[in-house]
Amino acid sequence: MQWTEDMSVGVPMIDNIHMELINRLNGLRAAIRKQVCRYTIEDTLAFLEEYSEVHFCEQEHYMKYYGYSDYALHMEKHEDFIMELHFLKEELLNIRALGLKGSYELSVDTVQVVVDWLRDHVMIYDKELGNFLKQQSNMNHDVILCVCGGNEHIIISGKETVTD
């Protein structure tokens, strides 16, 4: 899957993490083709966990700060992804209990979850959020401070700086 401009939500901080998500997806697909996915699935799931903690938290701060009317629905979709990720991580634990590093099936399931997420959430709900955020006249001048994933994030004009 390649990043295309039609995937853009128009907010650099959000677009950048979506680009990274696609890069990770492509990395897992390449590992599947090379038959080494069982050795890379743990890293992919760790990235998805960080993605869900930090990226969702940052979006939540945006939505609250600007009074996004679809906040509850958007957060419900985030919770759905977190539950899917939880099931994938549980499956990895079950595989590990058998003495294995990972599995082809878990890797394929993970690819499907991410592809579905990009299609069903990013291309619909995040685009709607992006359209809303672009309409905020003060967005290019606001500074939003949030703590996500244990780090302080300063968001200025839709771009993020992480401090420890």
C-alpha cells in the first residue's frame, strides 16, 4: 500500500503518523512474503500499541480542545481498534506459550486489521476530523500541551514536538 494524497486529512501531525502506519504495514507484508513474519510480528504489535496510545491521545486532545461534535463516536472507533489490538496481542501470548516467536496467521490477521483500519477509520472518520480541524481559524496559532504515552507533547500549528 502506498501513501497517496487522497489519504491525507490535511493535518501534518495526523498525516505523518498515518504514513508511518502504512510503512509498518508494508514492512509486515514484506516479512510475510519473505517468510520471516514470525520474527517481526512482536515489533509490529508494539508499534500498533504505541500508535493507539499516543496518536489516539493526541487526536483526543484536538477533539476536546476544538469541541468536535463527533468526539464520542470517534473515540468509540478508537476503542474498537484497541480491542482488536488486544485480541492480536493475546494471540501472540498464546503462540509464545507454545514456544514459538509468532505465526504466519497472526501476521496475516494483523495486516487485515490495519488495512481495515485505514479503509474504515482513517479514510472516513479521520478525514472528517481533518476537515473539521482545517475549519478552525485559530488552529495555525494554537499551542496544545498534552501528555500521551508518558511523554509531554506540544502541538503547535498541527505539528508535534515531544519532550521528556
